[in-house]
Amino acid sequence: MDMVWDCIVIGGGAAGLSAGLVLGRARRRTLVVDAGNQSNLPAHGIGGLLGHDGRSPAELYEIGRRELAEYPSVEIRAGEVVSAEPSEGGFVIRLADGRREHTRRVLLATGTEYRPPSLPGLAELWGRSVFHCPFCHGWEVRDQPLAVLANGERAVHASVLLRGWTDDVVLLTDGPADLDDDDRARLASARIDVDERPVAELASRDGELEAVVFSDRTRLERTGLLVATTLHQRSRLAEQLGVAYGEP
């Protein structure tokens, strides 16, 4: 009979490695499957994590893998899980390379991801001077000219929040603003200008944001841009297993 794991952890980021560490200390036979595509890998550093403030995500994960290597009941395997199905007494996990693993428990640590707009020049700046979370990246761009790319209620919240790091914030709605009178009053009270011109691209220099370029080819000099996008599940494995998602 094939070996049966006590638990298979799907995902080798911070959550998955932390779970593997606890299971290893409990002497459970554990397989951590790591696809190596964590959503925060482009970031310049992790902000606000005690003991690791500013450390690169890749370095943090390498430290975690070394810690797990001390526990003989834990195996970390590079790979991608393509399906998970209930089976008698547990679950069957199938990997992209065709291998199948049996386990009593499955722990999903596949995480979530932000999906920024397909804007020319954005991808190469993502996680550094273009970001989604001011608590993670705001310190590095404090007291600099910043912008928020968003529209509607989310835009107001993000813009007012970002004022905690700088006095110079411009809201870019990339077209007609979906803002009511109360929204505009809140922004005006926070001394935040609204620019409704369509955004064409981001201009950079030496890997950092230099300006936002509009469709009329005029430029707004900015050194940081918050993109107020939404979180999405990175994997459909939970759906395969019949897990229902709640409202965020």
C-alpha cells in the first residue's frame, strides 16, 4: 500500500511553512508541496513582520525551509498540485508530474493574490514603487509625491489612508470618477486632488516609478503608486473539495 501522510500542506509560502513547522514539531508525517510562485516574491521586502522587517520574501522562505529540514517527519517537495479528491479515510492529491499522494488531512495554504490592471510599465515596478498595501510599502515612499489608481468607494478609502504617509496624494480614476458628493467632500477635506484623465502607461527610471503618463501624453511626476485592487484566490482546489467561500 502507498504511504499515507498525516497531512499534506499545499503551498510553501509563509502560511504553508509555518504549518509544516508546527506539524513537524508534533511528529506528524507531513508533505509540504511548494509551487514556488508566492505572490509577494516581487516585493523589495516584507514590512511589519517582527524579526524580519525589510527581509526579502525569498530569503524568508529559504530560512523557513532550513528550519523545517530539522524535522525528519517533514518533506518539502517542489511541485504543483492539480487536484485534490476525497478518498476512503482521507484524500488523494495529484501533482502536475503525475504522482499521486494519499493523506489523512489536507491543509490549503495556496494564498491569495492581487491582480493589478494590465497597464504598460506596471509589471516591472510591482511590489516596489507600485504597490497595493501602504502598511507593507508606505514607509519606503514616505513624504514623497504619491498617487492612487482606483475608482469608487475603494478609491476614497485608499487615498485617505495613504495620507498617513505623505501630504502629497493625487487620486487617478482613469476615466470619469465614480464619486458622489460625500466622496468628493472627504477627498477635499484630506486635500487630495482627483485627476480623471485616462492613464496610458507608467514611466520609470532605474527600476523606480518616475511619472504617470496620461493618454494625452502629459505626465504627472510621482515616485509611488498605490493600486487599490482586490484579492483573489490563487487556487481552485478548495472548490474541488466543495468548500464554500464566505463574503470578504
